[in-house]
Amino acid sequence: MKNKVTKAIFPVAGLGTRFLPATKSIPKEILTLVDRPLIQYAIDEARAAGIKEFIFVTSRGKSALEDYFDDAPELETALRKKNKDELLQELKSTNMESGAIAYVRQNKPLGLGHAVWCARRLVHNEPFAVILTDDVIAAEKPCLQQMMEAYDETGGNIVAAMEVPREKTSSYGVLDCESEDGATVKVKGMVEKPAPEDAPSNLAVIGRYILTPKIMQNLNKLKSGAGGEIQLTDAIAQEISDGNPVYGYRFRGQRYDCGTKAGFLQATVAFGLQRPDLKDEFSDYLTDLMSMRQAAE
Ligand code: G1P
């Protein structure tokens, strides 16, 4: 049995410029898919995987995110008075126990590796997970839980992996694979955002990681990499050079890139169609919309 993973880092310091003007006054992690903010999906996934301590790497302008996890006594009283029990339960499920959540600031936007490094003192000498809230994954068994089960067998470092079209490799960390065993891929190299002609494969890293504390030491020494930023991919690749195991895990599930507008819209439609209270009305609307479009063509 490996050392249990109970801490997760959520790098949420990004400016979210792709979603301006909305992100002028709200953090992008609060943008909602149907009626839940992106961050809630990430927290639910972490909880399902056994995470007990939630570490947020924030920045200026993210206070709405911090408030989101507090108790909301006025709202609770109002809902109780109106006997809205279901909503009350829903609301309470978003509260975080004091001490379960910690915030550290990333005061300069120096990259994902730097954001993770900012949490080094909270991680101490334990393995930890990293969840990127932009990557929303719909899955029967939550992605991080699938990875925890794989980690129980392998230990080491594991990153979620998915095949992407070759022309898209420059948007991802890309794996150089040594061997495969079911869903688990032994990795012999990793490159951040390679051009398609330089990519070692089309197996891309998706934003879920289980990492050894050694990654923090690697980040200590790291110079900036792709895009002039300190890259988490480079700190993980360093482990491979040092002879320590790194695996890719081909998760089962559908990933939505909610860091882009198109991906966000796709996720909204998919999640809307999943909801028992919305799916009939919404799917009728989409069917009508498609037939109107076809008629107009
Ligand atoms: C980050 C990582 C990259 C990974 C991607 C997954 O990139 O640096 O390795 O493939 O997330 O979404 P970003 O999307 O923040 O540029």
C-alpha cells in the first residue's frame, strides 16, 4: 500500500483573459456549468478520490472564490424559513470545514510549475494531487479516483492522459511512451507544448496529477521553459531523468476543455442534457434549433 494521498492543489491564480469581460470581476473558476461553478466540479472529484485537504493557489481578485466555500448564514436562514430543504442541503454541501481548505498566493504569474511550487510548505513530505479546474471530466467513476486506484498499484508519479489530434499537441504536455499495461503507460519523456512535428506522440497530459513530494524539490531548481514559464511538465520530466517512475493514465470519461469558449459551451450542452430536471425541455429546444438551421440552409 502506498502513502495515502489526502492533499490536492488547485492552481486558480490565472487571470482568465479568454473569458473577458466576464472575468473582469469574477474568477473564471466561478463561471457556471448549468448551476455549479467550475471549482465545485473539481472539489467533488477530489472528495470522491479521498482528498481531505484542499490547497488553493490564488492571486489578486479571487476573493469571490474564497467566499464561495464559507457558510452563508443569511441564505441558509432564508431557505429554512421558506422550507426549501433541498436547496438548503445543496447549499450546505458547498461549505468547507475550517482547516480543510488553505489558500496560498502566487504573487507573479510565472507558470503552472511555479503555482504548484507556491504550495510546497503545505504539502510537506507527502504525495499530492493537482487538479486543473479548466479540465472538466465527466466520468462514471471520477477521473482522480480512477488514478488513485492505479496509483495504489504503481506508486510514483501519474498524470491523466488522452489522445489528441496531432495538430493540437502545441496546447498540451505530451508523453513519450515506453510501454503500456492496460490503461497505464510507462513514460520515458515528457515535453511541454511541442509543435506537431516535434511531438513524441499524440498522447497528451490532461489536468489531473498525482505527484511525489520530490517534484517540489525539482521545481525549486527549475528555470523557465516553454512560453517563458516555469512548467510542471519539466519538473515531472526531471523525475524520469533521475530514474524515478512516471506513468500516464488513460482515464475513462469525457474531457471538456473549459479553458476555451467552445469547450465551455460543449460542456454546458452536455451537462444540461444530463440533468433530469432540464434534459427534456433542453433537448427539445436543441432539436428545434437544428431543424430551423437546416431549413434555413
Ligand atoms: C497545462 C499543462 C499542460 C497540460 C494542460 C492540460 O497547460 O501545462 O501540460 O497538457 O494544462 O489542460 P495549460 O492548459 O495551462 O496551458
